[in-house]
Amino acid sequence: MSSLLKIVFIFVAVSFLVPAQEENKTITVTGQELIGSVQNGESVREVNGDVVLKQGNVVITCNKAIHYLAKNNAKLIGNVIVRQDTLTIYTDEGFYFGNERRSFSDKGVKLDDRKVILTAMVGEYFFNEDRADFRTKVKLFDTVSTLTSDRLLYFRREDRAIAFGKVKITDKENVIYADSLIHFRNAEESFGFGNVIIKNKANNSTILGGHIEDYRAKNYSVIDSLPLLVQIDTTFSNDTVKTIDTLLIKSKVMKAFRDSTNRFIAIDSVEILRGGFASKNDYSIYFRNEEHIITSKVGEENAQPVMWFENSQVSGDSIKIFLKERQIQKIDIIKNALINSYNKNFKQRFDQISGDTIFLFFDSTGIKRNEVYSNVLSIYYLYDDEEPNGLMKASAQSSIMNFENKKIISVKLFGTPNSEYHPEAVIKGKEKEYFLPRFILFENKPQKEKLFTRQLQLNFLEGNR
């Protein structure tokens, strides 16, 4: 061995050894070749070939290192691998700052701690804090989900990640978008903020809002800032997608349960719209699997839920809507029930019926039958060849009405029935005198353009890209 090689070998292998009490402060570097120099008054050592850099329990290997002794820093070049216990970081080129115990790379970074895999174009890791700060095209993978964002802070000790900018978290059933998000990996909990979108792949539903709490282990989410549920029903024919209808539900708070009940709960100032059907109420439960919706009022002093369909308005303390293949089959109006229906040619004339409970039955052509129970009161306007011809006012304990082409074809009254005819000459211009005691004409029927605002449309489209 030549004298020069002996000197290099001894210099590389021995000169960087430091006392034990300094090992957690000073970087030590070994390799196959060392070239020393002074740059701007600072001692610099270039180490090549099988480079190993150590500081305490941090071990770094690479092809080449440039060690700045006074600064206690090193530039790392080629096949860089940083290890600390179960943590491994990979990059093509980066830096290690010994005084801060911090690594940095802007050449593409991968972190693997046997719990998650984290990648980005730029990444820093703070070893004293067990904290990663990754930026630009960030991806975090674990066993159940994938998260992407513009920036992500990962706290290993807490299994917690904070993501910023175009955040998207995906699992086998759901996709969540947000401006920012906090994710607890062990607890399987996520909290999203700003322009939140949660999509359920199984039922083709999307919920928009300003803030979401998602508890994946419990199959439960709550949106408590401007929530709006959008569910599009489609069919396929000859590889062509056909939209059947869109369900919109808006409220102040919304809860989604992705368990066997597959239900949504809307709370406070609820508005529902689907095709020609609309509703306003305090509280709604939508059971998607069973295809029915329950609306109710909360508290005796609160307004009743109200529902509109075709030319009718329905109100009661509780309303249940049963669907089959996306079509209304039955409506139950429970307690203090009232139905108002106007004639399209005489909109000031309202057919009315009230009772304790009303059941409405439908087929593909529309309403087929209604059944009214307990304290029945009704007013029906009569027409002769589409010309008004007075009205019938009736009372009974129960009644059954049958319809054909949305027109009454028979009426049966049970239990002390009573009816009286009021001729046209008496009622003309006095229609308001023939309102039942419970008659209320509710205003502000939900409208799609008001529920589905331009900003919500943009958010929805963003989440469907």
C-alpha cells in the first residue's frame, strides 16, 4: 500500500472519531476516499464511495458526501438512505444539518416508517421531534387509505398528519376532499376544513360542506357547516348513462352512517328536493337501502314539516315517504295531517282534507288512493266540463278516496258521515272563507338553483374530476 493511500485510509477511518459525550452532536463520516479543502475560510471534506454518515442513532449512506465541519452539515449525493430505528428516508440528493438533526431534499423524497409511506418532491425531517414536513405532490399511503395534498406535516409519535392544499383522502368506500385536513391514522379519524366534499362510491352520493368530521372505524361522518347532500341516480342502457333524478338535501348539520342502515340524518332548517318533490322540515332521516325518508318537527312550538309534490302541499307532525326504484309509492302523514291541492286553472281554489293520519298511495301514473283516519274534514271543488260548479264540504271519522288520472272517481265516508253542497253562486269570490281550520299555505318551496348555488356546483365538479 502506498504511503498516500495509507494516509487517506487512516484519515478517513480515524480522524472523525469523537469522544462519546459528543457523538449526538457531531457528524462522523467514513468512506473510501477523502479530499480535504478550505472554502471561504471553512474546512470542507469531500468523501466518496460507500459513504456512511452518523450522528447518534441517525445513520446515512450515500455515494458521496460533502462535509462542512464548522457548520456540522453535509451535502448528500447519490442513492441517499437515511435511517433512524424503524424510519427510512430515500432520496437522490439532499442535506443533513447536524446541529438541528434535520434532513432536507428537493429532489424527490420517500419516507417509510413501517406504518405509512410518504412521498413528495420536497421533504424535511426533524429527528428530535419525529416530524416530517413534505411539500409538492405529496402522497401518504397506509393500509387503509391514500392521502394526497400540496403540503403535509406528519407527526410519527402521534400517528397524526396535517395536510394543506387540494387535500384528497381515499379509502375503499369514500373519497374526501378539503382545503386542509387533520388525519389520525390509528384512530381512523379525519377532520376536514374548507370546501369539503365527501363522496361515497357505493351509493353515488356526495356531501358538500365547510367542515367535516369523519370517523372511518365507526362508519360515521358529521358535516356541521353548510352541508348539502347530492345523490344522482342513474341507469345504463347500451353503455349509455342516463340520469334518472338528483336528490338534494340541505340543512345546518348532516350526519352520514355507512353501516347496515346506510342512512343520512339532516338536522335544522332542512330542505329536500328531488324532481317534482320538495320538503322543508326540522329533522329528516333518509334510509337509502330501504328507500324511505322520514321528516318530523322538533318541539311542540316548531313548525310542521311540509312537503310539495305536483300541485299538492302536505303537512303534518311527521311525514314518511316510501320509494321503490326511485319512485314514490306511499306517503304517511302522521298527526295533525293536512293536504291542500290547487286546480291549475283556478289556483285560488284549494281542495283540502285534514285528519289525524293520512295515507297516500301512488303508482306510475300518480296518486291512486288516499285514506284518512280520525276527525276527517274535507272541502272539494266541483267542475262541470272544466267549469267551476260549487264545492262539497264533508266530515267523518274516516274516509277513502280513489283516483284515476289524478282525478277523484269515488269517495267513501265512514263513522257519522256528513256532507253538504255549496253552489257556485255562493262561493264565487269567497274561496278564502272555505279554508279548513288547519289550512296554511306555506311559501318558499325549495328550488334547485337556490340549494345548488354556483359555488357548490364548482365544488361538486371539482370533486368529480
